[in-house]
Amino acid sequence: TGSSLVGAAVKAPRIRSKNLVSVIFCEATAIYGVILAIILLNKVASPKDKTYELSDNWDWATFYFAGYSVFFFGMQCGLH
């Protein structure tokens, strides 16, 4: 966390604030994700129409390639 980096910076001055900034952004993103999950959890409800059938104009290819593109670019971000 940020407090551990500040404590480490006292012992080793070569640790600069750029490490602290990245940790703060990561913590802010995590807090945002938790808040968003709580908000979305309260909005989940069972569907009124329980047919569980897709419409005739459902475009399988678009969602298939959209899913793989999200996976591919997520892997690229993780590997860099």
C-alpha cells in the first residue's frame, strides 16, 4: 500500500514518489471496482420474461469476436 512505500522511502531514498503514484492509482481503481460492484449488485433482479430464448436477429459472430478481442487486448495489457 501507499503507507508501506512511504515507510520504505525513509529507509531507502532511491524509492521515489513515482512508485507511490502508481500504487495510489491501483488502489483507487480497486476501490472504484468495489463500489461499482455493490451498486450493480443492488440493481440485479430476476427477469420478468422467462422464455430464455434468443431473438431471431441475434448476431453470434459479433459477440463471438467481441469476446475474443476483449480477451486478446486484456492479455496484451497484462503481458506488457
